[in-house]
Amino acid sequence: MKNGFVKSSPLFFRLISRSMYACAASLLLLTALIPAPLQEQANPAVTPNPAKSAWFLLWIQELVSWSRLMIYPVILLAGLFLLLPWLPVGTRIHRASWFPYELKSISTVTVIVVTSIVALTIVALFFRGINWSLG
């Protein structure tokens, strides 16, 4: 053990490996039991207006429904999240913990973004009706 850290190999990696196999097996079983929610065959003459995106893209569709320029904050956030491992420059964490005080600003931004994405997905999935109207 080094400075209060717990050695993660091999016990932790065995746990991760087993959980990965269990998750893959359960996903394969679910795909065999639950049919995909596909619509009818595509017809170029009839386009559903507007069709909802897949559930994991609904929050982006909700933002773009407000303004076409809202895609730029999404691109900026994607770049920010790609740079997260390098953002705490000069900060040395000496203990493993959830939301460490040294990274309070990064943790706060991350929680706000994730909460916003979940809220927008719920609004788009459950509160949007025909022709993307609220109701």
C-alpha cells in the first residue's frame, strides 16, 4: 500500500471483468427478448414531421428546437469534457474520494451539465407531443 491507496490488482480487475461479462450477457439476453422499436419501412414520399430522435439524442433535439445556434454550446461542452483529464493543472489529489474539494469547480460544472441533459431528455421524451409541441 502506498500513501493510503489500496492495491487494485488483481481483485478489482477480476470484479470489473466479471461485471463486464455479466453486463454483456444480460444485454444479449435482452436483445433476444425485447424487439427493437423500429417504425415501418422508410417511404421517401411520406416523411414524419418531426420525428423524435433516439432517447440518448433527445436532449440535443430539444436544444435545437429552441434555436439552431444551440448546437454550438453542445460542441463546446463536448470539447470541455474531452479536456477534463487535463483541466486540474497543478492540482495533486492525495486521496480517492467523490467530488474532492480540490476539484470543486470541475465537479460542479459536471453535475450541472449531467442534470441539465437528464432534464432535457425527460422533457423531450415525456412532454413533447405531435409536431414537437409541449403538451
